[in-house]
Amino acid sequence: MLKVLVDKRMILGTLKKDLETYVGVPLEYFKIYRLYSNQQEYECARLTETLSTFRDDEKLTVRLGRALRKGEHRG
């Protein structure tokens, strides 16, 4: 587990860039998920979203994998 303190004006893309070192892969190859109280996960895909929409005590999960590119489909 990694605890991170961030400026809530930061955008998600900047957070991903900063996490690259800890994850060990380029930001294109991992995804960030919000973990809700009912244990449901939601992928954070809008890299321009500011962290002000996140709660102060919110937990995030990082998973390896990349977003689908144009013309690609999940099998």
C-alpha cells in the first residue's frame, strides 16, 4: 500500500505521471480505479479530471493494463 498526499487542484493525468516511478511501467500501461464504500470499483479514465472530485480519505487502486485504442475491442 502506498499513501499519497496530493494537491486537489492536480489533474488525474499528472497523478498517473507521478505514480509511474512507483508502479514501474509507463502511465499508458496502468489504470486507476476509485473504490467505493460498497467495494465497487470505477475506472478513472478522464485524465483531465481534477482530484477535487475525490474525497480526502478516498482509496484508489492501481491495476496493470492499458486502455483500448481506437478500433480495439475487448474479447
